[in-house]
Amino acid sequence: MSQVKLSDNFFSEQIEGLMLEALNKNTNLVELNFSGNRFSHSCLAKLKKITTRNIRMIEEQEPNKLKAEIYRLRYEHGKLEEAKTKLKQ
């Protein structure tokens, strides 16, 4: 799930803690729409932090995979150089 749209449900502040706990565990969530509900500003800020964190993680996923592949290839290159040296001897 990457989007949650629950506008105009009139959720009260009593639901904030439960919702934040549940949504914080979801690392795929990138878009929220809770307009028309009665959440505090601090809750809305925390919800924004959750989506910002998830967007950053998704954006960094591909570069991290590429970095891991670069390190693996460097390791393999080093092993090839060692094999070449042994063959020359």
C-alpha cells in the first residue's frame, strides 16, 4: 500500500496514537489524505515525517543496490587479478 485516503471521516485525536503506530510500520506509504479529520498539528507533522522517510528510502534503494554491485565486482576483479598473477608464475 502506497496511498491512504481517509478524508472526511472525522477521526478524533483519540485515534492518533493507534494510527501513527500502524502507519509508522508501513515503509511503502508515500501519500496520505486525512483532510476533514480532527488530528492535531503534531500528528500531521509525524504523518508527514513518515511519508518523507518512506520516499527517501525508496529513492535510495536503487543507488544502494548499485553500490553493492560495484563492491561485488571490485571483489571479483581482485580475485581475477590474483588468479592472473598465479598463472604467470
